[in-house]
Amino acid sequence: MTAGEGSGVAARTVRTSRLDLVPLAVAHAGEMAGVLADPVLHTFIGGAPLTPDELRARYERLAAGSPDPAAVWGNWVVRLRAEDRLTGTVQATVTEGGRVAEVAWVVGTEWQGRGIAREAAEGLVALLVEHGARTIVAHVHPDHTASASVAAAAGLTPTDRVEDGEIRWERRLSD
């Protein structure tokens, strides 16, 4: 996957059994501010909930793409079709000519425990692998058992590497 192909992947909607992963747009900021508003959600991801205006500014930066031409940013909102509601986000930073992708996910507390993060992460990883990613990486706080379960469901395994206090999880595919 070249940078151009990565850009195409980032612009693609992914459909899973219950979810649509929709490319992030600035227009999502208002609804997503509510999804991400619970301070407890930030226990492992850090920071504090952003206001709709702060989130809009962040989404503008994300939508503009990576300032590094060797990296492609993909950001999607997670829409639960049955409720027609946004429930979280998934993201990927694709590097090394499309061969490596670092992924992350977050689901609002109201929708946790329903398998949404697992399904969204599996859908994202499948998309990345389909487009040539050979190594998928996630960083999970050692005390965040739910996120570790999501990483495992997406086919990643923990390594012995700790980066910024988080365990590096990987899925490596052969060529």
C-alpha cells in the first residue's frame, strides 16, 4: 500500500455486521463530544473531555491529514446502525509504505460492554490487512483489560515492549 493507497483506505467506509466505520468529518464533532464526554473514559487514554468547539478544531487537524508525507492518518467514527448513533472512533497511522499500521479505538462509556470496540477493531484490522499492512500495532495500558481483550480479538498479541507505560501489541503477517 503506497501513501496514495493509504489515503484511499482512509476515505473508505467499512461495514461490519452491526457497524459502519465512517471516515471522520468535522461535522461529527458535536455528536462525538457527547460520546466522549464521560471523564471516566479518559482514565486510560489520558486528557479530559473536549468541548464541541475543541473537538471540532481537533477534527479539522485530523481531516487535514498527516504533516509527514510518509504517514497516512485514517480516522473513522463508529456508527451503530441499529441506533443510528455514533458510539466511538477507530484510527490508524499507516507508515513504511503501507506495511505498518498503528491502530487505536475508543468507545463511549454508554456503549461499552456490547462488543462494539471489538467489532470495530476487527473491521479496521481487516481493512488494513486487505490493503497490504503486514504489521498491525496497538498500545494498551497494562491495567486496561477490556482494551487488551479487543486487541486479542483483532489478532494482536502482547509483546515484552513497554512504550510510554503501555504494552505494545502486534500482529505480524508473512508476505
